[in-house]
Amino acid sequence: MDKTKAEMKEAERMVEKQRELKSLFYKEYKEMEIYVEKRRHQVEVANEAGGNKTS
């Protein structure tokens, strides 16, 4: 019985760790989306600036 309780506690601990990692990875994913969008905007601005020079 004690072994089963210990295994259940370990499983609960592992599930909680997975939840924490999921939250962390989701936060990082959202931060990367913002970063990529900023870079896309910079490319657009650079392309427009470059296009104006040749005009």
C-alpha cells in the first residue's frame, strides 16, 4: 500500500512538472511570435526604404 501511495505521489509530481513546462513553453512560444512579427515588420520597412532609394 505504501508503495502504491508513493507511486501516486510521484505521478502527481510528474504531472505538475508537465503543467509547469507546458506553461513555460507556451509563454516562450508567444514571445517568439511577437519577435517574429517585429522582424517581419522590420523587413517590410527595410524593403520599402530600399525601394524608395531606387525610385
